[in-house]
Amino acid sequence: MTARLTSFALAALAVVGSSQAQAQDLAAWNGVWFTEQGAGTQISGFLASDDTHRTTQLPLVDLNAPWTNEARARFQERLAQAAISKSEGWGYPMMMMTLTPLEFVVTPEQVLILTIYRDVRAVHTDGRELSAPEDRWVTEWGESVGHWEGDTLVIETVAVRQPNLFFRAPPFSEAARYTERLRMVGPDRIEGEMTIEDPEALTRPWTVKQAYVRAEGLDHLVYDTFSNDRTTLEDGLFAILPPSEDD
Amino acid sequence: MRWPGIIVLSVLAASPPASAHHSPVMFDQTRTVTLAGTVRQFQWTNPHCYIQLVVEQDGQQVEWNLEMGAPVYLANRGWRPSTLRAGDRARITVNPLRSGANGGLVLDVVSLDGKPIGRQR
């Protein structure tokens, strides 16, 4: 009897210890993270590296992915318009692989992933399943469920509205299914990969890798409106309007 | 020199876009211009921060519209809303607008005696 009680007590202690460790690990995800390539962004809002690297900065903006012919043509058309287009934000999946920062808010029941454009992804980690296909609410950010495999967050996402908000967003269809694996490999580094299955836009699954590093000068994001847009178009070129008299 | 107080510098490497708002095509990233003047206004706003800089050109006071990244990028580099105030004198290096209008993309900000303003890198 004593031996049984002892082993029960030890097992209970192990459970408590495990949940405490998990709580500490989850808290470590909270905060602001840049993609590895976005961490060098200057006060200009741009990187200080050679322009020839531009297409490699956004891993999802890749004409060499296994696109169907029709999807590649749509993507090429979109990219051709990019120079005179503005973005309304990112949407998913672009928000995960941009040069702007992300904020993770992690609880045992859900993970929120946010951007300064007020993109919000709610990843439910409470054990629920994805909605039935006929009940899915299609949005720019999709519907996500996740679970933890040790230090790895595994996310399944569906019901993402296309085209996306970003002017260079790839032409995935609303039938796409996204599987992400995000693993904290150190206190200031998360490594991830995303596999996209899209029977309409891709000829086979496509996997893209992305690493994140903790922001140097920010421990939280501040969410503001985007009301001071002074960029305007004149004769096909952008120009800067003077400030309004009210400012 | 065409514009007193303005120095056209060497070719600078162009930059890939970090901001989601628009592409950098509006700025001539092969040229830099350095402006010395007085800050009339510093806007700490989305999607861009802006500096209104008054520069003396040919005996006239000319105001430049200078664009920066979103506040999040400035904050991550140590800038704050109070980093520049009206009346501050500054020397600002920009990629000028392709259109030739008095505007540009801010690359670097220092005081007139060369001290860094904010922590840019």
C-alpha cells in the first residue's frame, strides 16, 4: 500500500512538474519576433541590403514553386502590378513570412499571432477540431487549430480567402490547407516550416522554411490605425502629400 | 551648387521592401541627397512616420516631405515620438523622390554637428 501511494505521489509530482515546465515554456513564446530576414529593417522601413535579393526576402513570393500553369500566370500578372500597388495588410499566410514583426500571445487554450496591421490569427489549442467544411467561415486569416508536440507548435489552417491583402501575395486557392510546425530552438529563436497543399493552385505540396528572432528593441507591439497615409499617385508614380492642416 | 544646403552623395545600394504599404519604386535608390534644415513637424504615425524639414534653398525657405518607416521599425531602433521636436536642427540623408518634388525616403538622421539622432542601427 505504501509503495502504491509513493508511486502515485511521484506520478502526481511529475504531472505538476510537467505542467509547470510547459507553462514556463509557453510564456517564453510571448513577445515580438522578426523574421530572420526582417530583423535588419532600418528607420526607412526598408532593408539596407542589395535590391537584387528582394525576391528572396519573402519566401512565399516564389515563381519557382510548383504552381499550376493557371496559378503561375495569375501570379505573374499580380507581380507585374506590384510596383504601383499598395497593401492593405498581409493576411495569411503572408503575415508569417514578411519583414514586419509578429507578436505571439500564448495560453494553454489558444495562441494568438498578431501583426502591426492588426492581422489576428487565433490558433485553438484546446483540442477542438476544424469546423465541418460546409460551416467554415472563410476569411483573410483562415481557421486554425493547433497542438503542442513538446516544444513544437503544430498548426493546421484552412478557409483562407484569396486573393490575399498583400500586393505580392501568391495565388493560393480557398481550397488550400496549410500545416505549420514552429519550434523554439533557443530563447531568442524559433524555426518553422509551412507545407501548403492546394489542389487548385499547386501540382504537389510545397514546403517553405522560416526562422524568427526576438526583436531587439521591442517587448510588445503597439496597435494603431493607419490613418496618416500621405502616399499618392501622380502620373503613375507615387508622391508624398504635405501634412494636413489639422496635424 | 543648385541648392545651398543640399549635397548630392554617391550611389547607395537599393533596398528591398520591409514595409507592406507600398514598394520603394517611388524613390530614386541610386541617389542620396543630404538636407540640412530645421524640423517643423515629426509625425509618429502609421503607415509611415514623416519629418517636415525646412531647408534654405536659393534664399528661400523650402519644406521637404520626408517619409520614414512605420513607428514599429523606428521604435525597434531606439526612436521615440519625442526623438525629433519642432525647432530641432538636423542633417538628414534621403533617397529623393523620382518625380523631382521636394520629398524623399529618410536613410539617416544626425544633428548638424554630426551626432546620431535615435539609434538607427
